[in-house]
Amino acid sequence: MRLLWVTGILLAAILAACRPTPGKPALPATAGQPPLDSVGTARAALSHVTPVAVPLPAAASTLPALTRERAPATGVYPTLVDFWAGRAHFAVDVDDTGLPMGESETVMLSNGELWSYVHASQRSAGVVDSCGAPVEFPGCVVIYRSVDGGRRFSLPDAPACLIPCRQCPCQADIDHTVQQQYPRVYFDGGHLWMVYEYLGRVMLRASTDGRMWSAPEHVADTVIWHLWYRDCPAEERIGPHPFDPFNYECLRGGPPGVYVEQGTLYVFVAQGRNPGAMGCFKRAINRSDLPFVACEGNPLFVGAADYGPLDERGAAANPFFDFRTISSAELQAIGEGQERRYYMLYEGVRGPAEGDPGDTQFGLGLARSLTNRIDGPWEKYPDNPLLVDLPANIGLGHADLMVLEGRTYLYTSLDGITRSRLVLLWN
């Protein structure tokens, strides 16, 4: 008995010695990040404009096909380049699009119809799975459709999960019907790639028509974990938060993003917390037999280094909107050759204020690459967050960019109740 006791003590000592040193190492500040003594200013009120008429979907004798999104009409209409330079602004042209408040991810079809991928449940939209069972919140991926140029979207009368279960009844750990959350999609001309969050993990699927999907793939061991499970780099460490109990120590996952460039598939993930960071993992689109590898530029950019003033939760705290986590990447490429730059909208979360039961402070951020490569250094827009002051709402940061007839549009929630459409206009 004494020998077993001594062996147990020795084993515990060995495990403790092997455990990585806890804590969050300091991360380098990202270009554009306001200094820690900054005091935020209120965002200007958004103007309202009349929607511009666009061609309506044409009748098709066959099912419409996916089309690649066109680039903005640079020089004719403003782009995010002009927004960054102070030459353009967003204005509301549709107050309520019919989309759920929390998210959307929209693609265009060959006949001009728009499809928006969102997650929904029985509680939120009366959704059932492929076996006919009610879908628990937060729910599975469904498609909202628009036939009026993106002004108004709706679900079919009897909405069901887009991706059928492998067998009945559905199994949550296989089919993910209970949480195919925050889907992002990207069409590269051959495949529509979809990523979504399932229990903190990032899952990847592919489709050729936007309707039928491959089996899920767990991307890059994404999850939230303790150091006794495995170590993680500095950007994936979780630091202390003044109003959130410390528990897990590493994060790689959360609401994801996806993009394809020059034959490489990029998946964007949240890295760490307090401060959070944006990272990416990549592989060749034709090498599904290989694992994703971390981008060399990780972290692409980092959130505010501090929570900021503890008693502020409004506009004065705006510079600290992305302290806790950074996620939900939405990319747009503008320019060609060496002048090409990648612009990214992202969700920044400051986390809870004192006494709050969970995350309550959200913002919409903008960043861009400093070179013509995704996997490289990035900078943040110096006047983040966009559109709405803290505390904002949970749907604001899950933004959805769309180019229609050369104009840049943005779907997001400004009030936490409805999902609006904004258009980018010259100043």
C-alpha cells in the first residue's frame, strides 16, 4: 500500500513538472490598435436611403447554379478602400430584410436569386430535422431566399435542416443538427465551401450546388481546452478577464470564416482570449488527404490588450471592443497584383460587464492585409468599431458582405431585433 502511495505521488509530481507553464504571454500590438489610455467617441448616426432598383431573378427552366461573386466596381462605386480612406460611408437602405437578427451569409445564383445560409431551430423558425423531429436551439443550417435583389428574404413554409442526417433519429455528435452555428460559405467556381461552429469546434463541408453537402471534417483540432490536455502557442492562450471566471486555458475555434485564393483553402478561427486574436489554417483545395496547417502569420492581428475602464460599457469603451475574442471573419479582396489587399470584417467581443451573466458587449471590426497575401501581417482600422457603439448586440459582428451590380452591401443587425441591409456610398 505504501508503495502505491509513493508511486502515485511520484506520478503526480512528474505530470505537474510536464504541464506547460500557465498564463497568457504578451502579444505584439497590431498596427491601428488605439493606445490603452484611449477614450472612445460615439459613432455617428446612420442615414437612410432609398434602395436602388436591381434586375429581378429570371425564370429558369432548370435549377439555377451558383455564381462567383463579382468584385466591386472600383472607381464607379465606393469600395472598402474608399471607406478606409474616409471617402465613403455606410447608409441603411433596408431596415428589415426578414433575415434572422444573429447572422447571414449570402451568395448569388445564376438567375439573380440570392441564398443566405443561417442557422435556425424550432424555437426561432419552426425548423425540423430530416427525420421530422424539432431542432433544438441554436439549430442547423437552413437557406433563406430572396427574389427581389436582396431586399427581403424568407424561409419555405415547412423549413427543414439543409443537410440531412445519416440515419434516423439524428445523432447530435455525428449530424450536428443541434449546433451548425454561424455558417460561413465561399464559392470558388467549382465548390461551395462551408464552415460552421459545433461545440467550439470548426467543421468543414463542401458542395457543388449549395444543396448537397459532404460529410463534416473537423478542422485543425479546433476546440477549447486545458493545458493538461496539450500546450498551445501564446496567441491561443486564455488570459484573465475582470468579470468572467477563469477556467479553460487555450482556444482555437469559435465562429469561423472561409476563403479560397490561388488554390489554397483558408479557414479563419478565433485564437485565445483576453486578449483574443484572429488566426488562419490552410491547405491546398485538392488535398483533402492532408491536415490543415497553421498560417505562418498567426496571429494575423490581435485585440485590445486590456479590458479598459471597468465602469464603462458605452461609447467610451469602444477602443476595447475586441479584448475578449475575435472571430467570424468575412473577407473581400480588392485590387490586383502587388496592389491587391484583403479586407476583413470581424466580430469583436469585449465580454461581460460587472454582474452580467455572459458576453454582453459586441462590436464590428475591420482589418486589412498589409501585403497582397492573406498569410502575412495585417492592420486594424483605427476607428473601430463600425456602425454602433458598445454594448451593441450579438448579431452586429456576424456581418455579411455582398456585391450587387458593382455596389457593396452589408447585412447586419443594428438594433439586436432585425437584420438590416446597408449600402456603401460616396461621402
